[in-house]
Amino acid sequence: MELNIIKESVEYVKSRLNFEPEIGVILGSGLGDMADTLEERVVIKYSEVPNLPVSTVHGHAGQFVVGKLGNKKVIMMQGRFHFYEGHKMNVLALPIYIMKYIGVKSLIVTNACGGANTSFVPGDLMIIKDHINFAGSNPLIGKNEEEIGPRFPDMSTAYDKEYIQLAKEVGTTLNMDLKEGTYMMFTGPTYETPAEVRMARILGADAVGMSTVPEVIAARHCGLRVLGISCITNMAAGILDQPLNHEEVIETSTKVKSKFISLVNDIIQKI
Ligand code: HPA
């Protein structure tokens, strides 16, 4: 992503704000309501921001919501861009760079995903400790902008160890049995086959999904500290003898929503 394109988007978003958010949050399927809890809200539709594409997924609002949560200044993405919508991967990096250049230091990424680890149950929340990029692409492919970050970013601690510890502590305080595991990204939009899910498990994945990895790569490229939390909305294909569908995903994430929101909220207060 070229710097002048990023700067143009950043200038627009900055012009709409009278403070600098320090924490970014990407709200996954079903979690979008969390943005409604912000105070002194400023809503910026993606369609208003120069260079951002229009998000096409049903049930995703497609806007930044900026505001205060307690005394923390945050910017939330209500709806995100997916590779399966047909965007080039580097487009998925743009909202992350926008957040970086308006002052964000930490990024909390959430998603809905399928459980590949057979000890999980739908409704579980999983702290992401690592990921496998199985999408066959990378948002950093293309010319590198040295001002943003290095050509070959280190991914050995993509998910911040201190944030993982913090999330666990908050989980304990809230009496939640949080899982921890590796997230593997498939492009979608098909759900995986049972054979793909078996492969994912053999390769060390605990959860499979269609997002998050490009955003985390971009975030690490530009030096943001990252925390990832997944909602296991369903067991991945082939684990249970039943078909998968988007309705089930939405149903589970809606059920878990208030728990998920209080976890993310309490973590934000302690970041
Ligand atoms: N696979 C991929 N993405 C998903 C799933 C799944 O089982 N559930 C929710 N998002």
C-alpha cells in the first residue's frame, strides 16, 4: 500500500476527530453492537474515507466508530473487509495503517470462527496465541514502504505475550473459562471440508476462519501490539455430523455477545 494513499485516508479520518484514539478494535461477526457502547461517538462510514472499498457482507455495518470507553480513547471497526469479497490483500491492510497513523498503539482483533480442536464447544472464547496464514497471499506483497515497517517483518511474537497474560487474568476475574490456541486462515467463502479441517488440526490449528491474519500481519508490520480473541461459533466441518451455515454462526455469536463484550471492555480498561 503506497504511503501517499494511506496519508490521504489518514488526513480525512483525522479531520473528523478531535482526539487521538490509542486502542483499535476490530469487531467480528455478531460483535458489532459493542461500538454502540462508546461515548462521545463519531461515526465515519468506510464509504466516506478516501481509498477504502465498500464492505459487502451482510450483517456488517461498514464503519469506524470512534469514542471513549471509560477513560480510554478507542476506534472500533464495525465490519471489516474480507479477502473472499474479492479485495486484494493489501487493501485489507489500509484500515490498520489508518489506525496506526491517527495514533493507535494497540489493536484488539476479534472474529467468529470454527473450532478445529475437538475439546472446544460452540460459544467458547479463544485467545489467539499464534496463527497459520493458509490464504495463499499476504497483505505486504508489493513494494515495501520503509516508513511503515521493514520488508521482512518478524512474526515470532505476533500476538503480544503481555496482552495474552492480561486477557487470561481478566478472564479469570470474570470467571470465564478462556481457551487459547492457534488460528488458521482459509480464504473462504466456502466453509472448509472435513478433510481440510483434519489437515488444519494435524498442522496445529485449534480454530479455522476467513479473516484476522491479514490485519494482524499489517498491524505487526507497522509496529502495533496485537491481542486476538476468537469466538468459536461452531465446530468446524466434519467434527459433528451436521451441516454448517451462517445462521448458526450468527446465533452463537449473538448468544455469547455480552460475555465477549465484557471481556474486551475489561481488557481495554487495563491496556
Ligand atoms: N470456518 C471458517 N470460518 C468460520 C467458521 C468455520 O467453521 N465459522 C465461522 N467462521
